[in-house]
Amino acid sequence: MRNEEENVTPPQPTAKAKPKAKSKSKLQPPRKTAPQPQPEQPEQPEPAQASPKTSNPKFQKKAKATGTHVAPPQHGTKLDDNRDRKHWDSKGIGYIKDQLDIRGIRIPSWKLRGRGALTKKDLLKIIYKTLVI
């Protein structure tokens, strides 16, 4: 056992690291150089994508027409300015309600159902007042 103890040497004190000397480049402000323009490169056309030989024409995208605008179809009732009472008597409750809605008189659908509901006669009176017939 003593042999092992004798061979062990005590740790040597290590030297402290010396502070590094500051370089002059850190003390001086960095130089500003004017940016050099890069040489212009001609634009290269994009490579055309080849379509696979086995493509099915049913699944190919169709080219969209540009420059022509098609107005979407208009649905619903158009404004009816007829001032004849016989004309309005021949129309249904739904059509009269739609005409009142177009003119800004909103009638909820629950007012047309059940006991005390508005009748066609009541709706015609309202439309005659709005059209001043």
C-alpha cells in the first residue's frame, strides 16, 4: 500500500491565464466601403414543363378566358312597378311579400302563419300604400 501512496504526487498549482492583449482592430471603427454594383445578368426564360406522354385529356386543366367578364346570374324577384290593382290581385302572397322586401318593408315569415296572421288582403293594402294606387 505504501508503494501506491509514494507514487502519488500532489497536484501542482496551475498558472493563471494571462489576459489577451486587445487588438487594434477592435479599437478602431470598421471601415465603410461603398457597395459595388453587381453585374447585370440577363433574365433566363423559365424552362417549359413537358407534359407526360400518358396524360389523359379528360383530366387536363382548361385554359381560363382572360379579359372577358361574365356577370353572375341574378336570382330572385325583380322590382315590379305595375300600378294596376288587377295585376296585384292575380299575384301570390309570396310574390307580394318579396316585392315589399325589395321596397324595404320587411315582414317576418312568422307573421304569415297561425291565428291572426296577415292575409293577402292585408299585404295588398300595404303594397297599394307604397305604390300610391
